[in-house]
Amino acid sequence: MTLYLKKKHFSWRTQFTVTDENEQTRFTVRPEIISISRHMHIMDKEMNEVGEVKGKLMALNQNPYAITAKGEDLGMLKPKTSFMKVKYDLTGKGWEVRSNFLQNDFTITDGDMEIASIHKKTISWGESYIMEIGDEENEVAVVAIVLTLNAIKQDEADANRDND
């Protein structure tokens, strides 16, 4: 199954939509209007919350985001050191997220089994990701992970901008 996550433009607050191969909306991602940290809700077509990415204040690790999908606490993405690649462990699920050097291609695995592959479009109007997901049961978890990776990159960009 292929899903596309795209940032909505010209909206009052940052929103994402997730569509399928037929350009049908599968999920809408809505941020909290008033929140000190990033807090995003993943809503299905009927606007029921099916997932959440929640920033944690005063977190001591490099990734202060808690991930929930379909009511299951997936934990946090914990960075692992690796030469020329960025890797994360998803603490509550046992999955691993690996990226290439440029951090525009990601693979989510459970042991030797590939859960999903993600490609960030580099030439795009705003953030845009293509997600190839093996099992439809994992689609909300994969969307939440991609939103978390995007939030981490945005936090890094904001920190670099603040240091300039």
C-alpha cells in the first residue's frame, strides 16, 4: 500500500493530509491550537482520533516525542549512533528506523522484516513523503513515525536558526 503525506499550505496552523494512490484522503493531521510543544492528532476520514504524536517538555533525551497509534503506546524513537546513517529504535514496538546519509530515505524494520519504506521528496512545495507500507494494520503507526521524524528535523532546523 502506498500513502502520501503532504503538508497543507496556506493554513492558519500546520496541517498534513495523508492520501492513498487514488488521491483519497485517508487521514488528516491536526496540531493542537494552543500547545507549548508540538502535539499532533491523526484523524481518520470520520474525524476520529486514531493516533497522536506528542512533544514532551524538559525531556533529557534527543527526541522528546511520544507516539501512539490506534490506542497503543508505541514509545519513543531513541537515536542510535551509526557511521554515515541515522538510526532510531521505537522503544515500545521493537522496530528500527534507518535512514540514508541525507535523511530523505527511511526504512522501518522489525528484525529482518520490512514494515515500511519512506521517501521524502526533495523537490516539493513543502514537506512531502511517500510511504510504502507492507501491512495496512501498520499504516497509522508508520504515519506517526513519519510525523515524528519530520518534527525532529524541524526542531533541528529551528535550533540551527536560533544559533545563527
